Amino acid sequence: MAAVGEGRAPEDRSALVIILPWANPLLEAAAEVTPGLIRKGLPAHVSLLYPFLPVAELTGPVDTEVRDLAASLRTVETELTDFVEAPGFVGVAVPALRPVADAFYGRWPHIVPYGGRFGERPEPHVTLVTGATDEEAALVRERARPLLPLSGAAWRVDLVVRTDRDWRLRLTAPFAASP
């Protein structure tokens, strides 16, 4: 479910994401179908809040709030098993991250993920492709299905900022240690 920050220049975008590098094989499988369908600049991830705040509003106190909220959460063991689909879109659901997403939605309730294009509380997911034809989407599912289920830990939130060429890490906010 790719989104564009409504009314913002590309370099004025920020996002709160959870990087899931152990899910990168899913992106690699999707890239085998059509490399141009894969989002560039970030490894496999779940977007919590995108677009987040304009870059000019990313201040020290905001960084502290992101870090404090993340530190109040526990590491989450996740399992990716099911596809999430919409026209032109294929992703993999990450339901175990719902409480994390809800915590961030609750802290910044005025920010609606993806500008509301997918509802106020979209399903946490790893995007595999956007802008795919029905045939391409079917091929992506075919290539990715044998890789599922995948499991791994989610243990931090990253605040990233869009530059004119790619995404740049602004801060990493680890979760509390697992019990």
C-alpha cells in the first residue's frame, strides 16, 4: 500500500517504520517478477506512520517521544503467513505488530497513515509490490508463497527521512528487552 505524502515535496517526507531484514527474501522474490515494482531505498519494513511529520517539525522533543514510546514496548516475535492484497498491490500481513502500530497511532492521532487511503488503522504489512498488473501480482504471490511462513523479531522503530534520492535514517528507537 504505497502512499505519497499529500502536498509534500519528496524531500519533506518522514516515516516511522519497523525494519524486518529477515523478510528481504520476499522483496527479492518480487523483484524477480519486475524489478521496477519494488520500492527503493528501504529493506523489508512495516510503515507505522507514513507520512509522519514534515521534516521541519522533527525536533529533539519529537525524537525523545519516539524513543520513549518505543522503549515502553517489548520486542515482538512475528510470523508472516498471509498476503494482503488490493488492486495493484501485494503485501504480507504482520498482525503481531498491531499493538505497536496502535501505540504510535494513539500518540499521534492527528496523523492518519497513508493519508487515510486505506482507512484510519491499516493492517500492519510488508509491501512487496505496488502498481502491479493482475498478472504481475499473481506472479509475485507465486514466487513469494514458498517463502512463507517467515518469522523473526521486531525490536526497534526507525524514523526515516526522504531525501531527493533515497531514505535517510534519522534515529533508531529500540524496544524494551524481551521478558
